[in-house]
Amino acid sequence: RPHCIYKMEKMDQGPCRAYYLRWFFDKKAMTCEPFVYGGCYGSRNNFPKAEAGGAKLSRSPLGSL
């Protein structure tokens, strides 16, 4: 699976009804997974793309969340 920046927040699609393919970090699986973002609100665990080919995760310090 692709990798992305680690965030502690849960994935949240948000209340809106748009259809954007985005990526979130699944901390149980330790991978990034695709999801459909509704276009508004949601959590910061939401990335426009994931970089393919890496096995390591780029982690941000907890204080920078």
C-alpha cells in the first residue's frame, strides 16, 4: 500500500456529499488506505495523494498535530 504522513485522528468522511478519492492512515494496519471524502469538515487524517513504493511511514511529532 502507499504511505503518507501519520496522524492520530480517525478517518472522517465529513458530512458533505462530494466524491473525492483521498487517503488516510490506518493506525491499526499501519498503512494508508483510500476513502471517499465528502468535501467539507472531516479530520486532518486526510491526504490528496499517497506516495507509492515506500514501506516506511513518515511520522509527524505529536505536538505538530
